[in-house]
Amino acid sequence: MSWLSKAFTDFLKDESGMGVVEIILIIVVLIAMVLIFKEQITALVKNIWESINKSAKEIY
């Protein structure tokens, strides 16, 4: 049984998967922020696109 408890302890101390968990948490937070601020983001992108189109029309 000692090898089993040592293997379990080593498994708990292993931190090689921590990077994946952190990336997943960041993605979840970003998706939540997009869902919360969807209307504001849409309005901002629309205003930027209209500004780009207006500037392009002035050039040509």
C-alpha cells in the first residue's frame, strides 16, 4: 500500500496541468464579459466601422 499512497501523493503534487486550467478560466471570464457587455461592444464596433467608412469616403 505504501507505493499506492506515494503515487497518489505525487499525483496531487503534480502541477503540470495548471497552465491548461488557467487558460480555461481566462476564456470563461472573457466569454462571460462578452455576454454581459454584448450591447456596448456591438455599439462600439458599429461606431468604429461607421467612422472607418466615413474616413474612406473622404479619401476617395
